[in-house]
Amino acid sequence: MGGARKGSPVTNEPSTSRARAIRPTWVGVDPSQDEAPRPPLTRPRVVRTALRLVDEHGLPALTMRALATDLQVSPMALYNHVRDKEELVDLMVDLVLGEVELSTTAGDSVSQLRAMVHSYHQVLTAHPGLARVYGSQVRIGPNGLRIMERGFGLLLDAGFSPREAADAFFALYTYTVGFHLIGSVDPDYSALPPEQTPSMLAVTPYLSGVHQRGRFEYGLDTLLTGLRTGHPAP
């Protein structure tokens, strides 16, 4: 009782039954080589690590202390690379906007504008934590300026006046960002008797959520159809 199982003797002698073909990874004599050195702390590394934290845990989880812990540095070390959290968020937003596809695509100016706006939508979908930033002031950096320049250029090429181009651009911009700011919508159908909501009951089977697949594209194409109708290609 409590002894070794028959046929499996307990011994302090090294095992000779297993193959010895695999060589071990030897521990060096110099203790300074026990751990790989951390990469140097740089501004790009700070911003990219912050973006990863926001992508994984949301914007509220981003604090300078949490970021410093992830980077294995003191919180004060971060301020050698970013002024404060506000600047850090601006840098993250511009980094993300660099993912928007701005290359020329097939079709007329409005078709190319659609491709750009759709890419912008996909980028915000990939980084949902940063969409909330647009609810307050956002500082536009170089990548954001490139998007604006591309959008205004396409609208001007399509025959819009400068004023009309500005209005059209911001209509597309607020639609795209606003789409990502809307959360779950849950109507309480019992709040009114059915006879008072016949239209709601008719469309209920299709109320599968604001972010249903294809819903963004429907709104985008509706906007672009209106722009195209009002300004035929020159």
C-alpha cells in the first residue's frame, strides 16, 4: 500500500529506456545570457502595443500603467515617447488610418470613392475600439490627410464644386463612422399593442441588427446613387 506499482520501480538512477537522439538545449555559463534582451522602447513600439491592447480589450482598458506593464517598463518611461494618453490615441488613430486602401481602382470617380469608403469601413470593423474615439475631438495626422485628399480629389473630378465636395465627403464620413458608433438596438414590442405598430410587425423578420451583413453597403450605395444622380460624370 503506497508503494511503487509492480514493474515500475522508483529509482534515482537516470533512465536508459528512452532514446537519446534528441540533444538538450544547454544552459550557458554566463548568467547574463539567461534571458533575451528586450527590444528598445521606441515611439512606434509604444503606439503599436497600445493599439494591440485596445484591439484585444477595448479603449477603456488602455491606461499608461497597463501599457507600461505590457511593455515591461516604468510608466514614466512612456512619457519619453508620447506626451500623454491623448496624443497616444491620436497616434493610434492615424496608424489605423494608414490601413485604408487608397490606390486607384477600376471605374469612374464615384466607383473609386466607394472602394475607398468601403475600405475605411473595413478598417474600423477590424479596430472597433477606436471607432468610439470619433465621438470626441480627433486630430488628423498624415494618413488621415491622405484619405481626405483622395476623397476630395475624386469628388472634384466627378464634377462637384468645392463646397459640394466638402458636403458630400462629410456625408460619407459621418455615415461610415456613425455606423460603427451605433450599438445593439432591442425594440420592446410589448410597450405598445400590436394594432398600433403594424408597420413594425411587417418588417420585424428583417430587423436582425444594425450591423447585419450587407447593411452598411446598402446605405453606402444609396448615398452614392444620390451623389451620382445629382452629378453625372463630366
